[in-house]
Amino acid sequence: MRLADSDGDGPETELAPAGAFTAQERAAVYRAIYARRDVRDEFLPRPIPGPTLNRILEAAHHAPSVGLSQPWNFILVRDPAVKAKVHDIFTRSNAEAARMFADARSVDYRRLKLEGILKAPLNICVTCDRARGGPVVLGRTHQRDTDLYSTVCAIQNLWLAARAEGVGVGWVSIFDPEDLRPILNIPPEIVVVAYLCVGFVDQLFARPELEARNWAERLPLDDLVFDGIWGKPRA
């Protein structure tokens, strides 16, 4: 189906049906969402086949982006020597993080196994090019950080597609992203948004690991939804 441009001057726009998915298709989407986990120590050494990785990256690349600017890049890190350098940064930062928690919490923190950088066969650094799309980007004129939000949408797409492929993903956030620049040759104007550990897994926690280990629990949805104004519970 094609729809003519509203003012008659532009090209026709091709449209696609907008109906709901089948029950089976919906179930698959929701299963990927609810079964997604942040993987820390369960990676297998088996490499990810090229076609599988490409499907996952294509899913990330099809995320929504402000002004269709597509500000993301994906640096694929496989070299053990490079991963070792990143792991050294993480190790130092992780020790600092452990000292930030109170005594009992610090003990619990140190028990968490955060070994994905070395165990996962693939690491992916996701960046945001804030100049992509030019000096003025549709939709970003008044909210400058929407390019960063767009990049995070790409990461979520990557994560869900990976889950559907039986591939686990872990987001490493315990280090200063600036420390990655010399290791990965990242230009100063490019923003590091995420460092991901990616690889096959054969088991996942039935619940999020931090929930299973009593670190935190999921908040009730009704406590987070307001009706019309801040603080008013929905009917």
C-alpha cells in the first residue's frame, strides 16, 4: 500500500500492515523480554558463528534513533590481549567499588562472580557519535541526549536478539569509560556507552541474578505508574 505525500510535492510513502502479531509471535517477543538476563560468569568458550552475530547486530542496527541519525558503532573485541587490558581496568575499579559498600554489603559484593570479560569469546564496545546526522538533528533540537538514548535502544535490541539466539550478554559498567580510549583507539569526540560481554550460555538464572542472591528485588509495577500527574496512583 502506498500513501501520497500530504502536500502532493513529495514522494509516495510505502505503508505496511499494523495489526497485532499472532499469539505465538507475541509469546516469543515477551519470552525474550522476560527471560533476558545480565550474564556475568556463565559464558561458554564456543565462538559465535558469523551469521548469528550478524543477525544480532542487524537487530541492534534496526533500533529507533532520533532523526534516524543511527549514532551507534560496535567495536568487536576478540583479541585475548586486548580483553586482558580491559579486565585490568575493571579489576582495579571493582576493588574500588567494593570499598564503597558497607561491611556486610561489601562481602556480598565480593562474592559476585564478574568474570565475563575474559570468559566471553566476544566483547562489544558500543559507542555514540554525537556529530552523526549533522549540527541539527530532527527530534534532538531541544533534548540533546536523545542520541545517547537511541544508542541504548540499540543495546536493548542487541540483548533481546541475543537471548532469542541462545547468546548471553553482560553489561560491564564498573570502570571509567575514558580508560578504554587508548586501548580501543576511540577518538575523543566519541562517547563510550557500553562494554558488553557476549557468548553462548547453556544455563541462566531463572530470576535476575541479583534478585536470586537477595541483592535487590523487582518493585511492584503499580508503585511506579501514576495517573495524570506525579504521585497519583492509577485507577
